[in-house]
Amino acid sequence: MNRAFQNRCIILCLVLVSLLSALSARLVQIQLVERQRYAASSAKAYHRTEIIPAIRGMIVDRNGEPIAKSIPVSSIFVDKNHLMDPKIASYGLAYLEASEAEDWARASVEDRVRRIHSQRGVILERETPDAIVQKHLAQAISLLARPLGMRRDELRAEIEDNKGKWFPVAKEIPDDIAERIRDIVDDNYLQGFEFKNSLKRWYTNPDIATHLTGFTGEISEKLADGTSVHRTAGRFGIESAIEEYLAGRDGRREHHRDSRGLVVPGKENSLLPPRAGLNAKLTIDIGIQSIVAEELERGLAEFKATTGSVIVMDPKTGEILAMASRPHFNLNDKKDLAKNSFNYAIQAKYEPGSTIKILAISGALDQGLVTLDTVINCPSFLQENKFTVTDEHSSGSLPVWKILQKSNNVGCWKLAKQLGVKRFYEYVHGFGFGEESGIQLSGENSGTAAVPKLPIDFSRASYGYYIGVTPIQMATAYSVIAGDGNLLRPHIVKSLIANDGTVVEDYTREIRNRVISEATAKKMRGALHKVTLLGGTATNACVPGHKVAGKTGTAIKHDPARGGYVHGAYVVSFAGFMPADDPAFVCYVVIDEPKTTEVPHYGGTIAAPIFARIATRLAAHMNIQPTEQIEDPIANR
């Protein structure tokens, strides 16, 4: 044999053996090493998981009035890859022709499937591909147009004119209608139509309690198989704060397709039903919330301001009965959300002015340093080492209760000095200032209540400066006095309830700490009542027939950017409760930068009248009976 020919044969054999060995190695790798990856990839082509969103729990007020609820909706998508494939579309025509047989109604499920497959073969031989697609499309349009609320020509144009391969023909239609359409698609073997379930959050009073209720939005999450899904989640307010309870658990429906892309009947356990979220009953009363919102809006318009807040709280339980902040937004359309989402009630920090004077006075009473009738010399100004404390309201010798009634700065500073820095700030922090109140809302400002190093700062803290507070802190602080001397954690959620009515969790009164004795709280209620009587700074807070207690506050606004204070810019407030002897509610009103020229910019001339209007309406709403004689204006003429 020719030596050269023999060598060529050997080389050729080696090449063939090498190629076959590489092929064998690759087959081994595919079968053993990469089997799971290819199996998963193959499964994806014939398997689709449809997420069935869980019904989000309702949010209702303390009386069961709906505030937020979820409406199940579905979107219907067209898959043109299947709709325009004659081999797939032929199934719809096969069902149409096979179902015309006289004995169709008596046929078993297996017999019907056999007949459809048999008739499909006939159609594929008899009809052209384009004819199959067009007949199937016409059949689908005739069956779906009316349930979708569309004309036939309108639905045809929607499908044929769209250049995409996957697009919706109907969005967020009610779930019951979507189920009827799904049955039509499944029963008639229509191809190229798929459904995506979702939930639409709806707020029954979208302009009421916006910051408190909050809203939902779509978030993206990755499943275990690496696919991304979108779901609704709380993004703000209570919707966000108790997301884990409201959300529930999504379910799923698995679809299996055969080699031709057709949906085959589901296997056992292919459906996992969703689990509904818990319903949240809030502490707020929609009736009280509406009153507060209306009167806040009226007050802002009357006194030419855009920003403010009102909080109504039960001093015995810590429950928030109403909370309103302005400016705000509409929960359903979320217009102006970016600029109006700031929740003034829990996020605004400012120096409160004279409403803080309860600290020095109640502290001195609680420590037994003075009584309400102890007389203190209160000159119009008090010269200390390197600073002066002044007061323009009054001067002379005043009993402690009158220091509060007249809102005297010098008297409060003297009482604070008797307490000393350490004890005074124990009361500051005891009343809840300098830390978050713990309310069930995110983004709460803790305020500032740092112990001062300079005597001048200590003096300013005694009458409302050098301390940064929030409205919720002021409401809880006055609830200490209106209650039994304990600082309560304010809460908004009253209970969590399952759909069958079972109460899963109850949120009850939670005491943070004891601040003052019950006896001191009672004395302070009496002193604060005198602030609203003739000679006090809060006569505009009076409600005919009722004993009102409270304190006014006026503070020049601090300029955080430049330091110092802004000339002519004020934060005015009133913290009060009613009835004075046994308060049913605490109401705190704060207005930021009123620009009216009709009245001076004081808490007693702006915030107090707003409180009076709210308290008058609350007395009727809460059935608070009058205890005082109402003067007859005609008899007094």
C-alpha cells in the first residue's frame, strides 16, 4: 500500500475520532452537567405562571366607614404571534365547526377534544393559511367586541393597526367582566388572547385624611425563577406603615402549552389561590375628620395662609380621631403629589412659643415648689448676667395661675429656674419632646430638645424658643394634662380584622411614661381653663355652654438657612381640650405664616377661633352636653 495514502487515512481517522469524541463529550455535558439548565429553558417555552394578586385589605374608620378598598381588575392582551399563526388559529375554527354537530352537547370531554383535533386536520387541508387567520380573527371579534364594550370595527382596528406583537386591548376592566370574557375565550378555543390580573386601589374620600391614609404604587420583585413581577404595595401613610398586614399573599395559576403553543389543561396543584390581606380599622372618625378638614380650609382662607395642621386626639386612649395637614393632594389622581406630600402634622418642626409654658408651670407644681396661688414678682423685664427676659403683656406680682393666663415670659423663666436645668429638661423629655412620638406613620420628625449649655438658651426654652416641636408632639403633650398625667403613644390603627370578622389584633392604650401626678394634671386643667376666660389670652377659643381649656402660642419663625429670625413671619397655634374638667378630646391647631391684615398674628386671634369652630361642631358630633349657662344676647341689650 502506498505509504502516503496510508498516512492520510490515519490522519483522517484521527480527525473523525476527535470530532466524534468532542461530540460525545458535549452530549455527556448536556445530558449530565447542563441537564437542569436546558430543562428549565425548555420548560419556560411551554410553561407560564400567571400571578393572581391578593385582595388588599380594606381600610375603614372607627365606625366601619370605608376609606380605601381594592377593586379587582384585569387587562386583556393580544399575542399576535399566536393570533396570526394559522396552525394555532385553526383550533378556534375547528371548535366552531365541531360544535355544530347535533350530538355535541352529549359528547364527553375526551370525545370533544378528539373531534376538534380531527376537524383541525380537515381545516388545515381545506383552507389557505391566510383564510384560517382571518376567519379565526372574525370569530374572535364577533364574540369579544360586545363584552369588551367595543364595536366590531373598533376592535378589529385596535388589533390590526397595532404594530406590536404583545399589547393590551382593554385595561383595568372589572374582574367579573374579565372572567366572563375569559370563559368565552376558553370555551371557544380562541387563540392569541391572554389575561393579566391586577388590583386597583380606590379611595372613597380622596380629599380626606390624605397624608394619614397614604397611597399605593407598583413595585417590581424577582421570583425564585429569576422572572420579574409587578405588585401593588403601600408607598405612603398607613398604606405603607402596615403593608405586611394589608398586602396578603399573591396566588398563581400555571399554564402549560404543547409543542404548538396551545394551552393544555392544568395539572394538579397548578392553582394556588391568593390569601387576602387583613382589614385595618383606624381610630379616626370620618365625621370628625371632615369637620377638621373643612374648618382648617376655612381658617387658612380667612387668615391668608397655605400651610397648617389640626390634630384631634383622645387623651384617655391616645387614639387619633382626626389629623389634617395642608397643603394636600387627591389620593385617586395624586395631582400635585410631589409638592404637597409633606405631612405637616408629623414632619414640621418649629419653635412653638407660649404653648410650651405648661412645662415650667406643671413641673414646678409637680415638684411642690409652688402652688397655683403662689405669687411671683413678674417685672416687664428681668436682667440676668448677659441677657434680658422681657414680657410686653403685663408686669407686677402674679399668682402662678395668672402667669399662665397672661402668658408671662418672666414668670415662666423664674419657675424654670426654680426647677433647674436638669429637672426642667426631665420634664421636657418626659412630655415627649426631642424624640419621635411612635405614631404608626413613617417620616416622623423627632424635633429638638437638647439640654442648653448657656443660661440664655435655657431662658428661651422656658417660654417657647430653643425647642423644636412637631404638631403630634404638642397634641400628645397636652393629652398628658387632659388625661391622667401619663404620656401615651398616639396610634392610628384600632384593630386588624380578617375577612370573616375575626379580630386578629387590637391596639390598645400604651403608656410611654408617667410625667406628672394626676393631682398636678387636674390643677393644670383648672389653670388652663382660666386662660380662656376674661383676662386670658384665649377668649376666642370659648364655646358657648362648655368649659374650654387651652393655651395660645405665637413664635417668630426661625430662618434655618441664614440663621436668626424672619421679620413678620409667625407660627401661631392653640392647644386646647373640652370639657375642661373631663376632656373628651384634645385639639391642636397650628397655622404657618398667616398673612392676613385683618387681625394681629397671634395664636389667640387666629388659631383659637379655628379651635372654637371645630370644638363647637365636635360637641354636637360627639354628643357632649353643655354644662354652662349660655347668656341670652337679647336680655343683655
